[in-house]
Amino acid sequence: MTTCCTVSLIIIQAGGSISGLTIFGVNMKKIPVIIDCDPGHDDAIALVLAFASEKLDVLAVTVAGGNQTLVKTLRNAKKVLYCMGKRPLLAAGADKPMFRELQIAPAVHGESGLDGPSLPDPDWQEDPRPAWELSRDLIMASAEPVTLIPTGPLTNIGILFTAYPEVKRKIARISLMGGSVMEGGNWSSAAEFNIIVDPEAADIVFRSGVPITMCGLDVTHKAQILPEDAGAIRALGGKVPLMVAGLIDFFYKYHAVQGFAGAPMHDPCAVAAVIAPEIFTTKDMHIDIETKGEHTAGMTLADLRFWTDAKPNATVCLDIDRAAFARLLIDACGKY
Ligand code: RIB
Ligand code: CA
């Protein structure tokens, strides 16, 4: 069969193996990832981007309380995945931060946590294991180091690292949405929502020694989807593009009042940083998490002293090619 022989020939030429297939020098190996989220409009769009990418093997989706209560974020994850025609391993995690009460964001995401488009509510039972147990099982069983993509408060990751520290050596990287270096906060003047909801969990993550890509407000406020981008997505037609356009419309309303020209796509940045790192401008920095301050709790404090001897613990995304990012999102919607 020509196809089979052709593929084999390419493998022989490239000297690759099936698992590490390279074609003409391009590494075609999928990156195993676990997405931890709190849907949430931008979390939902991050899921659409991730499942559309040929570069990712999404091992599981885990959910935490954050934008809304865990009951609602779990229901929203099921609705979005059902609309996408995906049924990955799905597990519920923490319904509150490790040491604090939960803060939710109904003003941003609505009472349901996913106000706007009307989505069917599937009768789908999640995995019986809590998020940190499912993640531990998948990470330890994976032949390849796993990349974690948390797009909500870091509670589930904090619990995972505390309960099962052995997983750290099998994690390639954490590409997270959270924090900010120069942009200030969006939940307090100093702190971004995902970090301030559970600063103690964030502190565990940033002290873990696991490589981190930090997609904070410095970059996500530049990663705006403009009305014309939303129009291009809607014009694709079909239930997933129409869901995404509806989510963007709702999310944009809140941000337009704040003066944004478009809807800042916070969580999709954490996925894009894995599948298209070339569209980001980054700088390695040492980040400390403030867990005590009356005004600064939840702050991601970057050591900006050029003479510092503090070891960098995060690759911080500071800028993005916005047009390329919008293209990535529009193309992803076109894959459904
Ligand atoms: O600050 C933005 C973050 O908070 C995003 O993850 C959004 O979904 C909310 O969780
Ligand atoms: Ca989120």
C-alpha cells in the first residue's frame, strides 16, 4: 500500500521511530497534557483550542472551583466538551482553596459561570477519582513527561504536589494562566484572580522546581479577540464556532465596560504557549507569591533587579503576536 510504504520510507529517512516520529525534521510527537480549569468563558475557549491541536494529547480535564462553585464549573466543563463532541477523562477537584474560603466571579462569568450561549447539559458521570488522584495516576503511567495547563486557581496542583510529590519529576512543564509582573492585578490592585483565590497553592507551585511558563495579565491583556475576530469565528458556522462566538460576546461585554477593545483571552494563552511558543515574547524571572499582605496577598512579585542572584523559577510571557494568536483561535474553531 503506497501510503503505508510512503510513511515507512519517511520514518526510515528521518531515522525516527513511530513514537518519536519526525517528518522532514519536524517532531510530530504529541505532547501529553492535563488541563485543569474553572470554566469560565475563557477556560472553555482554551479547551476548544487544546482539543483542536494536533500537537497535544489531552490525557484528562480536571476542574476546580474558581470562576464559579465546583458544581457549576464541573457542569460547564461537561457542557463545553459535549458541544465539542469530546469525552476525555474528567475529574472534579477542590471545591475551595487549600486554606481559604472560595471567591467566585459571577460579575465576569455570570451566575452559571458560563452565561451567554445555551448549551445542552449532558448526563455524563465524571471519573470517581478526585483531580489530584487522576492526575497522579496519569502522570506516573505516562511514557513521556506530562505538561500541566492550569487555567484557574492552582488548588488542584497544590494538592497534587503536596500529596504526591513524586509526580514532579515526571512533569515536563506547567503552562499556567495567572499573575502579572508589570500589569498590576484584576481582582485587587496587586493580584490576579487565579493567584489571589489560592495564594498558598500558587506558592507551592512556584516553589516546586517544576519549569513554569507564566501567562499573566502582562500578556493576556494583549491577547485580545476583537469584534472582527469574533465575526470571523461566527461566520464559520457550526455549533462549536457559534458557542465560541457566543462566549466571546458575553465575555467582551464585561471587558468593554473596562475599556478593552476586545475580549482578553487569558486562558487560551496558556494553551497557545505550549502549541505556538514562537508567538510569545518571554523573559525568565524569579517570582515570589505573596500570601500574607493586607493589600498584596496573591501578588506575583518579580525580582526585577538586574543584579539579583535569585534563580529564575518562571518563563514569564510579556508580549504576543496578537494577529497570529487570533488566527490560531479562528483556525482551531474551524477544525470542529
Ligand atoms: O484573571 C483571569 C483568570 O481568572 C482566568 O483564568 C479567568 O477564567 C478567571 O479564572
Ligand atoms: Ca480560568
